[in-house]
Amino acid sequence: MGTAITFKRPDGKDASGYLANAAGGNAPGVVVIQEWWGLSDQIKGLCDRFALAGFDALAPDLYKGKVVPYHDTDSANKEMNSLDFMDATTQTVRGAAQYLSRNGAKVGLTGFCLGGAVTIIGSVHVPELAAGVVFYGIPPEQAAKPADVKIPLQAHFANKDDWCTPELVNGFEKAMKAAGKSLELFRYDAEHAFVNEQRQAVHDREAAELAWGRATEFFRKHLG
């Protein structure tokens, strides 16, 4: 449904990604950020699904062509730890947001795992955004303080997550509330990456569909 594209970062460098357009013109935009595996077919499928829901969706390729197979967690961890999160967010993700907003459309940001953390960083550092939806990822506070979040956020977390733990989630929620920020936070009795239907060991269809409905409703509310 979608296609590979190249777009400009604010620094003038080229970045690549996967774009799926909604049927109607002038649709609101959603930037979709990958898990630590890379720009997988599963993430591209989510872009297609956003397009069917009425959004132009662009997933920037933060690993520049590298996609790690699901069984190779060591390589995925290495790729994630090699990523310059601030450059990825303030340049590549911002460039994607600028691309989607070029016709005046409002733009949101969503991401999963690694991409969830990038979404929170983007909520502080990417001024083109109007809303963000976080899936099971929280960055270190030095990358994005909750008090500095500039847009409404919705967040989805798993109670059985040993990476983005319930303790981390509780701390994030407390800090957002203390700062008076707009946050809708949902917890699911599921495991990390429960939205990823390609990973049957952790996929929870009921939780994933509930989260999807909440996310698209939230974006319609804030993006138009």
C-alpha cells in the first residue's frame, strides 16, 4: 500500500522512510517510530493501517536499512545502543513531521519500544507535533523531562514488561501529573511488544485492538 520515500532533515541531509497515504487529500499526519528491530514489515503494516484509518503515516528508517530478525536480541540491543537518540529525534523524526505538515496538516507522533522513548523525546524537542501516543518505552529523564513535554500524550504500557517496567511507568506518570501535563495512561495485563502480531509469543490481540482504538480516537481528537 505504501512506498519508500526520501525526505529532508532540518540539517539538509536526506533521510528515508516508508509512507502510506490516506485516500483523501489533506489528511492529518502520523510519524510512526520503529521498535529496536528496525523498520520492519510489521511497522510498515501499521503505517498502512493508519492510512486506512484516515491518516498519512510516515515511518522514518532510523537504522538506515538495517532490520534485525526477531530472534537476535543481542544485535537489536547493539543497534539501539548505537543510535544517537537526540539526532534521530531532532533531525530525522522532525524532518518526517515537517514532511507530513508541509500542506498545513496537523501531525502526531507514535512509537513502540525504542519508538515509545523517541515519542516522549519528540514531545519535548519537535515543535511541529500536536499530539503523541507512546507504546511501552520511556527515555532517560536527561533526554526528556516530563516537565518539558509540550503536547498531549496518550501512553500504553504492559504490566508484565521487564524492559519498560511498571516501576518506570509509575514514576513517569507521577512526574507528568506533578508537572500538570496532559496524559492519558493505560495499563494492560500483557507483555512488552503486545501490539506486534508477528511475535506470537508476546502478541495480545485483545489488548492490541483496544490500544489501537484508543490511539486512533486520540489522534482524531487532537489532529482533526
